[in-house]
Amino acid sequence: MNGVVRTYERLSIELAALGVEMSVIGPEEFRTLPCPTYPEIRLAMPGMQRFAQRFEALKPDAVHIATEGPIGWMARRYCLKRGIRFTTSFHTRFPQYLSQRFAVPENWTLSLLRRFHNAGAGLMVATPSLARELEANGFEHVMPWTRGVDTDLFHPRDIRLFGDGPVFLYVGRVSTEKNIGAFLNLDLPGRKVVVGGGPQLDELRARYPDVTFTGKRTGEELAQCYASADVFVFPSRTDTFGIVLLEAMASGLPVAALPVCGPRDIVIDGVSGILSEDLRTAALSAQRLDRDIVRASVAHYSWENAARLFLANITDACLTGEARACARRNLPSPMAASRTPVRQQPRATH
């Protein structure tokens, strides 16, 4: 359970409404091994024969490689060998994560990822600042692909699960790369609440007995947690987007975050949140923001628009002939307005 998985689960639903079938070749179809230091994540061990059988049974019109894991590399190899165009997406800052966990130099991982993605016909990224960063590091064919939020589920409510005092909330994976300690070490009034599971959960529970750790919450329970808080604190320096930011703001919850990629693309400083390297000051100041305005700031983020943009990218990069014409019929005129370019100057076509 993470932002990447949730994105593709919702994408499948929205694409179906557009007449598009999304089939997934995922880890559950292969033998898996636990990821070193992160056993909750299982790494697939796919064989080319098994992969080829699944691929040929599906006969897809277009291919998108979601992540750079073992299946992703297998799909890349298969497509390149057969001259099949494909798109990829950049969800995770593996160079920073591997550097933190295993002291692998970032430029080594960056070089590997550049090789992986540049072989494709398009690289989808969630924010303009990430697009600029990747292009500056030699990544090619960058395409915008935003995210959405369910404003029917996430909305303000008259509920206080964690008491009446100021409640400062974190939602997400409880793991080293999320920089949660930067939040837990802040000198703040009231109560700190952490919602989520992960490999650091037991360790942080023992280290911070005054913090409320709820474990993983989903659906209505998660929505109630957001609505019960006063400020959403997002300490991560490495997230490429942060769907939890949209969920918090849709709940009327102002954000306190660092001025880094992700928050600075989503949060309007001084309106829907406070961005500052001084996270304590940001958290205290965010309490004064108007919650109705905070919620209104995410009104344009919809999963339908995200799906239409994904389909438009696939169509431009991969489809030809009848398949392209069919996809275009599923892209009504509102699609054009939602396709915000990642940069203003013209970019090469592909």
C-alpha cells in the first residue's frame, strides 16, 4: 500500500470509464523475494518465457512500464527486442533512497535509471519541478501526468478523534526515507499523530511514546483521521508528488512542508499551506490558514483528468493507425485544457 499502487488502482477504474481496459502484469504472478531491509515489499523474480506468455496472451495496444523493478526491466527488454514502443513513469527517487540505505552513490543509480527510461517513447512525471530536474540530468521525452483526489471521500467533518488540542498529523509510509523524525522531533503544542505502517513503525513507537501511532488506515477511517487534525505535516524531502497532500487539503487541512519537489508544486504557500525549511514555524503558522480556501485549492485535481492525461500521453507516444484513432475518440475536448505542459518552450516530438 503506497501512493504508486493507489495511483494505478484508481487509474484502472477511470480508464474503464473511458472505454479502455488496463491489464496489469504484476509481482503476484511470479515468485517473489523480500526486498533487503524492506521485507514488506516483495521483489518479483520473472522469467522471460513466463513474461512472454502473459504478454502475448494480452496482445496490448500500448505498453506502460510503471516501475523500474525486475518486471519493469523484463518488460523493457521484451519491448526493445521486438520493436514495441512503450512509456515509463518516474515515481520514486531511488538514487536518494539507495544512497540513504546502502550508501550507493546517487550518480550510479541515476545513470542506470536514465538508461532505463530513455529507451522508452515517453517518461511521465507528476510535477513541473521534477520534470525540470530530470531533464537537467539527461532524461528525455518527459511528459506531464498529474494525480487526483476523491473529494467526496476526503472533506471537512465535525469530528475530533484525537482530542481538542492542536493536532499535527502525518500520513504515509513509516520508513526512513520519509524523514518522519524531522516531524516527531519538533517542539509543538498539543498532539502529534502518525497514520500509516512500515518498517520503522515499531522503532518509532518505542522512541516516541507521547506520539499517537494508529497504524495503517484506509477509506472512511483515513478520511476521519485527516478531518480530526489541525495541520498536516509533510517532512519528506524525496517524494515526487505526495497524494497525501491532496487528501489533506481536500479535507480542509492546511499543510506544513519543506520547500522541495512535490510540496512546492502542489501547495500554495500562504494559502493552502506554509513551505519553510523551519518546519516548526511552518506547522504553527499553518494553523491560521482558512480551511475552506485550503479545500478549494485542490478542486481542479480529479482522477478523471489524470486518466485522460495518461491516455493522451500513451496515444501520442505509442499508438498508430486504428488504435490511435480509437483512443482519440475517448479524449473529449476537456482533455486539451487539462494537459498542462511541464515547460513552456517547445519540446521535441517522439
